[in-house]
Amino acid sequence: MGAVVPEEDSSSLNDKFIIADIFFLKQNKCRIKFIEGKNIILESTLITSGALYKGQQLALEEIKNLKKRSKLLEAERVSMNLISKCLHPKHLLKLKLLKRGFKKETINRIIKKLIRVGYLNDYEYAKAWLLSRIEKKPESNIKLYAELKKRGINDETAKKAISKVITEEIQEKCIKEIIWKKAKTDIFDKDYFFKLLLTKGFPSALIKKILSEF
């Protein structure tokens, strides 16, 4: 196998490279072999779309642009694979793409595209996460807000999602669950539970309302 075409090449920008053969590889990749002995690895989508073919002549600048396009296609493919498994907020998707070695410029372009076409939506993610979280663990709005912030959800989106999903009825249910769970092991003391629920971030008026029922 010849050397892969580097990012910077000493060849003249006017030099032409002729595609000798195209080999499809695993993981949506293909290897382009040039008559001149050079090789590059690209996303196979560039081939199946008809953008490249045997005998085609490419200038060095065209090859560099192809490599950039290939990276964008790869980043988009990886992103779609991640999103198809579960919803992602922008922040988490960016972190995962950075760990996979994509450049910030590439990531930002893909993030903007995914937002534009509706595949990435922090508000929808926040609502889905809240519904899932509250089923597993009774928490106050303050705690839920803090968890959303940890996941990169901005202030406005976090508050909007909480106000939409977490009703007063749900908060009452959470308080009762905590009381029932703790009451099994602790002596029931209203002052104790009031302080406990207050430290967990529940509003005092709602705590008093629920405790008055016991």
C-alpha cells in the first residue's frame, strides 16, 4: 500500500492524481488508490453517491477538500448512530465526538445541522430525561434542575422543561414516596421529615401540606 496523502503535501497544487482503484473497507470506509502510488481513506458514501470513480483526476486541493467532506460525513454518521440509541443533549454529543477525535469546527457544523433538521433538541431531551428520572428517583425541582445543568442544559430550557413535566401533583407524590420509604426505618417525626425534605429542595409550603395529611 502506498503512503496516505498527508495534510500538507510538497506536490504542486496543480498536480493531478488519477484514481487507479477503489477498495471498500469495514466501518463505512473506502481506500482510494492513485496511480501515483498515494492512498487516502474516505467515507464510502462519497463513492456510492457517485462523487468519485476510477480514472478520475483530482488536484491536490480537491483531495484535501474530499478529506474534509469525509470527516463531516463521518461525524454525522457517528452522531446519528449515537442519537438513534438514545436522545442526546448538545453538550453530551459534543463531548462524545471530541473523545472520538473530531475537530471542534467539524463538530460545531454537525451540531448546527442536526439542530436545524430536528434530530437534536435540548428541550425534548430534558423533558424525556425528567420523565425517566422521576420514575426512578423522587427528587425536588431544585435537584432536577441541578442535574439538567450538569448535562449541559441551559437555564431557560431547564426551567421550561421542569415547568412542563413536573407538576405539583408529581412533587407531592415524590414527597410522599420519601416519607413512606424513610418511615419504614425511622420513627415518624414531622419536624424531622420537614427538615429532611427541606434539605432535599422541596418548598416548605408543599412539605407542610403533605405532612398535615399524616
